[in-house]
Amino acid sequence: MVYTSGRVYEGLWVNDRREGNGYERYKNGDVYTGEFKGGRPFGKGRRKWADTGEVYDGDWYQGLRHGVGNWQLNHKKNAKKILKENYSGKFMNNHFEGYGIYTITYESGKDTYEGEWSNSTKQGNGI
């Protein structure tokens, strides 16, 4: 279906809602490929944000990153000389939550934190 807003959806429909496997390209260029339930990303899926290049591949619940997944952000040139950030682990309501591994890669090397998170903040045991 092509919406007047420019959004495009290809996939299964149930009761006039996106359901099952599908592909959606949003007006801003973001792309989601994966499972839908009740018209929202739900289950396994991958989304790429066009403006930032951010990618999330993992579990979704009611349109939110929720469950286990991998998030990556590749940086353009910046003062801190950061090349990319990566998080693999648990998510809850779009936030790092529970156990996960976060790596930030610089031109000169990388830093890694492995441990517990709460609301995308290092919290609890970790190294």
C-alpha cells in the first residue's frame, strides 16, 4: 500500500491492519523489515533510521525495541573521533535494560562495557 504521506507498506494484512511479515518504508526514508502485529512492529525485525544511519535488529513489542537485540550507530566525522557504537543485549521500551555489551569504537581503539543496564544507564555489576 502506498499512503498519501509517501509511506509504503508491503506485506500481510489482517482486519485492515499490518500483520505478519512485511516491509515498511517511512516518508523520512526509515525502513523496517520484519514482523507486525496490530499494525506495529512486533516480534523479530530490523529497522534502519535514514537520518542517523542507526540500525536495530532484534525483538519488538508494540512498535518499541523490547527483548533481545543488536543496536549500531556509525558516526560521521566528529570532534571525539568516534567511528561507531554498538550494543548487544536486552532492551525494554527502547532502552538498554538488563545485561548487555556496549562498545564504542574510536579512531585510536575501543572501549567496552559488559554488564547490567537500567534505562540505558550503566547500573549494577559490570566491567
